Amino acid sequence: MAIHGANRPFHANLEAVRGIAALLVVLHHLSLNPGSLLAYVPLLQQGWLFVDLFFVLSGFVIAAVHAESPPTPEAARRFLIRRFFRLYPLHLATLLAALFIDIQSGTALLPGYGGMVAMNLTMTHAWGAVPGSILNAPSWSISTEWAAYLLFAGICLATPSTKRRLQLLGGVGLVSLASLIVWRGGSLDGDLALRLPRCLMSFALGAATWAWCRNRPPLTAARAGWWQLLIAGSMLLMLSAAGRSPQLTLLMPLLSASLISAMVRDPGSAARRLLERPVPQWLGRCSYSLYLVHMPLFRCLILATPGGWPHSPLAANLWVVMALAALFLVSGLTQTWIERPWREFGRRLANSAGRLSPARPRSA
């Protein structure tokens, strides 16, 4: 069901699908190591594409909450404060963990490392200035998402019209798509040079998905369930073929948008009921921690493992099981002790900033 809050309905099934996508990204990174059963699951080899589902979902949620906000500096400031404290505290914690690992391994002594740290601290490390500048690998998407928030706030300041805002954001998305076609041959893969357009394209598509869905009636439960099953199956087919045809990766944002539109118009199918169960909901709540914590944690576990990554299949599978158990534990702790309190702090700070701002007369 959709739970209505102060600003928008909360779709519990979207929360769950974010958690499942984060877990699939984690499994993708584990599958890159030889020996475990995960290495023999072909679909996981393209699991990095689930990051694009994050971007589409982010654009959908941000548009749902803020696309109709007033075009004032106060509204933009409140928005950016809330988003900053949603992203930055855990980003900083995992960045410090990655920095510690790099100091232990000697990587921190490489030329230019200080500049990399500075870009990571300012969340500008994936804006395309240099081809490789990441301490915690998954954080590239946090950097590009922060850029999307800044762009969105600027667009909201530029015009009070929701339609015009969506058009401007759509224009950015189309330019981003064109850059991927021209310089990437239509593929979403590649170094950091074009990760920002990749994010902006999918973010804009998510906002367009919200605009398309907001005045449409719900589907029937049966039709919504079948649509979700069909789209999920199409995703699996695309993932199985994308390794041979990189241009197929461009389908991932479109399939993600289609899935989200079916999910938000789902009045209560079996798929929705399944996603609203406790385990998928826990994954959703901890999705940000799962995503940002897993790489530094796995690097620490590798350093602590005698001989590094296990060579025998049995040992590799045991290592994967233990690493996932550790990840679930640590992610639960970081969600409770870092994400949640700092997110609440950001909300209080944003609200107090709004109260302290001088009142402005409404225009006629």
C-alpha cells in the first residue's frame, strides 16, 4: 500500500526494490572474484547496471517531493540541506575507512592521492575531471547524484512552473543521452568521464516517470503483477545479453522507469505484498549502507584473511557467506547510528533554516 506522509505517498514496494538492487550490486562485486558460486551466475556479471535503477528511482522520488516546491532560495536551501545530510555522513565514514585501508596498503603514497582525497571530500570525484579518482568505488554514484541535486535545485529556482522544470530537466537528460551515444557508442559502461551524464539521464527519466504517473489511475492488481513480472523478465534477458552487446545497457533506465510506473500504480498484487514483507523492507531501509559499506568492509576482510582471497571453491564460498553476514550486521549498525540520526539532524536543520528566513510576499 501507499503510506501517505506530509509531502507524498510512501511506496513501500519501491523501498524494497531499492534494497534488492543494492544487494545485487554487492553480489556483482563478489562475483568478480573466482571460485565462489557467484562467479558462475552470468546475470551477476552485469549487476553494476542496477545503479541506474537507483538514479531513475531517485529522480522519481525527488520530483514527487520537490517538483512543485516554491522557487525561493529558502526552499532550495532546505532541499539541499536535507539531501546533503542524507548523503554525506555515511559517505564520509566510508571514505575514512577507505583512506585507512589505502594507508595500510601503501596506495596513499601514490602521486596525486591528496587531490583524490580532496575531490572525494567535496563529492566532486565523479564529475569527469579525471578518469579515476575514487577511494570507495561505489561512491562515484553518490558524487553524481549530488550533482543532480544541485542541478535540480537550480532548475527549481529558475522557474515556478512544474511543467517548465520538468522540460528543463528533460532537456538535460536528452543532452546527456546524446553524449553517451556520441562518446560511448550508446553504452553505459566506461570510466568516470561520462558517469555524470549517465546519472543525469536516468535522474531526468525518473522525474518524467513521476510526471507520467501522477494523474493516472491505479492498475488492477492482476495487471500490475503481470506487468512487473514481464518487466523483471525483460531485465534478466537484457542482463544476459548486455555483455555481448553493450548498447543494450541503455535499456536499463527505460526498464527501470517502466518497473517503477507499474509498482506505484499497483493497488495490492502478490508482488507488492511480497515486497512489503519484513526482509525486503529491511533491505530497503539499509540499502544505502549496504551499497556504500560493502567495498571498504570487503577490502578489510581480504586484508585480514591470511593469503588474501581464498583459492579453493569451498573456502571462497565460506568467505562469501561470512562477508555477507558481516555486511548485514555492519549495515544495520551504520543505518541506525549514522544514517538515521544525521538524516533527522538534516531535517531539523532544514526546518529551522526555513523558520529563520524572512517572510517574502507572494507574487500575484
